[in-house]
Amino acid sequence: MPCVDPGRSGREPSGPDLRHYAADSANVRRPVRQRSGLSVPGGITAREAEVLRLVSAGSSNAEIAAALFLSTKTVARHLSNIFTKLDVSSPTAAAAYAFDHGLT
């Protein structure tokens, strides 16, 4: 298959290459951004809410990392931030908060 990345081939994709390039770029996961109108309880970010939902479902850090395309260290950091923002000290307490506030 020919290279369709303009940075590598020195040319802009066109014709069938452009359709393939557009199809591939449509399948790329975009970072989650919190919309200004969307309110998440506890001041957590949209990405932290995703992590919290998975923790509440019983997922391990490794499972969360795989599901969200993150490293396990990033998941651990998100959990640390969640615990601080929600003033809880364990995944179980964070899951209880999520259930109580409709985040699951």
C-alpha cells in the first residue's frame, strides 16, 4: 500500500489514497475533552469520570489502561486525582461516590 502521509511522501493524498487516509483518520480515538456545558460532579474531568466509571464496574488498573489506551501509570495518576478531588481514600469509596452521583 502506498504511503498516504503527506509528511512522509512529500505529496498530498488524493484520489483513492485520500479516501483511505480519511477512513483511517476517522478511526483514530480522539482525546476526551470536557464540554463547557457538561458538568461532572466533584470537579473531576471527563477523562477522570471515564476512569471512575470503569473502577466502579470492577475493572483493574490494567484493564482500564487497555480500554482507554493509557499506561497503567496514567490510570494510577487519574485515580490519585479522583481520590483527592472527591476526598476519598480508596477505589471502593470512589465507586460509592460514583453510584451516589449517577456516574455509573
